[in-house]
Amino acid sequence: MATLFGQRYLDKVLLWLFDNAERARLRRVKACLKYCGNGVSLGKGCEVFRPSLVSIGSGTHLGDCCFIRASAEISIGENCQ
């Protein structure tokens, strides 16, 4: 019984750590963007290569596992999903 409790606790801790690491990674991506409007949300696993060339307008949501590779400036408008 103690082993089962220990495994459940370990699973919860690992999930918490993974979620916090993902949130921190997404905050870093947002900070590196050329422009990031208010209320922009990035889904889990969202990747942006060369974020200094990407502008995202307010209220925009990029879904899970979204992949953006910028070789020139990219501008995503407001309230896009």
C-alpha cells in the first residue's frame, strides 16, 4: 500500500514539474518575440524558430504543437486562432 501511495505522489510531482517547465519555456518564447500582444496564448509544445522575426497580435492563440520557422518577418494578426 505504501508503494502505491509513493508512486501516486511521485507521478503528481513529476506532472507538476513538467507543467511548470513547459510554462517557463513558453514565457521565454513570448519574451523573445519581436512583438507579443496582450492575451496571447501558446499551446503546449509550440515551437518558434527565430522568434525575433515573429510578431503576434493581441488575443491570438497558437494551438498545441504549433511550429513556426521564420526566415523573414512574420506577422500574425489580432484575435487569430
